[in-house]
Amino acid sequence: MPQNAQEWDHRYRQPGYWAGTEPAEFLRDVLPLLPHGTTLDLACGEGRNAVFLAARGWCVLAVDRSRPALEKAEVLAREAGVPALWGAPGRLAARSAHPLTLLETDLESSALPARQFDVVLCFNYLQRSLLSALPRLLRPHGLLVYETYTLAQLQFAKGPRNPEFLLRPDELRVAFPTLEILFYREIVAGKGIASLLARKP
């Protein structure tokens, strides 16, 4: 697995889509529960989840630090018939009138706006310093959909290897004390992942 921004850019410049073009299974599972409105896809990568939601009527802001990844997301959106535009650098704000906005920014150095989003997605990304800020992004009754790797992933040959970017047991479940947990699981079946759906009161 890539370990820094340059390695990720190199990976995303390769032919094809590293994570595929289909949305995450967990996103499909919770789709009926998601409120329509503005959605933030954090560390969106090549855009598979963002395009999936935008094609179904959500207004999505897809954010990643990798320009090559976002360029692939733009192509994927075009193929899906989803209009995409590029956001102003550093402006992490919802665009309620547009299906998909692509924004190149470093989440670790960006100011995160409060109460802007009805849904926040985060898949296969862990930056612990950002966890406490995620509930503030949500409007009242908004949903957080979070899924990423756990330390159990280390028993498998593929996937991330750096423990710094792997969740400890139960870590994701207790990370958001101000949110109501609607669903939580940790599984070890071909990969080690934790999945969470939580609502802001």
C-alpha cells in the first residue's frame, strides 16, 4: 500500500481504477437510510462512492489530496452521466445545486466547516487527528458513514500494513461520543474492517 502522497499519486496514475468503479458494499447497504441533501466524501480517491451517490440525486463534494485520483473521478462521473465541476482550492463548502464537485485539498491542513452536510462518508482512510472534527461537519440528524481497516488486516497478505493507519479494536465505535450509533461491526473475512453508521442528534 502507498505510504505518502507521492506514492498515492503514482498509484492513481496507473491504468484502471485501483479500488474499482463500484461503490463500497457498506454504502449500498445503508443507502436507504441516507437523507437526501449535501454529502461530503472525505479522501474520495477515484470517486466510486461519490459518483454512485451523485448519480442517485445526492449533491456530493468529493475531496482528496491527489489530483490524479480526482481526474479519474471526473472521468468516472462523465461515463456515468454525472455533471462534475472543480471546486475552488481550499474552499471546503457544500454546493447544494450541483451533483458533483471535485476538490483537491489536504484534509489535515484544511478548515472544516460546521453543519454543512447531511451525510459524511469516509472509506479506507484514517487520520486520527480529524476524527473529533467529523461530527461538527454534520447538520442536525445528519449521518456519518465510516468504514476502514483494522489491525486485524495485518494477518492478510494484501492491504495496508502500517499500524498507524489501522483501527484498534472498538476504536471506531467509541470515537464519536456525541453521535448516536445506528450500526457498528468489526469483521475479519478476507480483510479486517470496521463499519459504522452514526447520526447527529
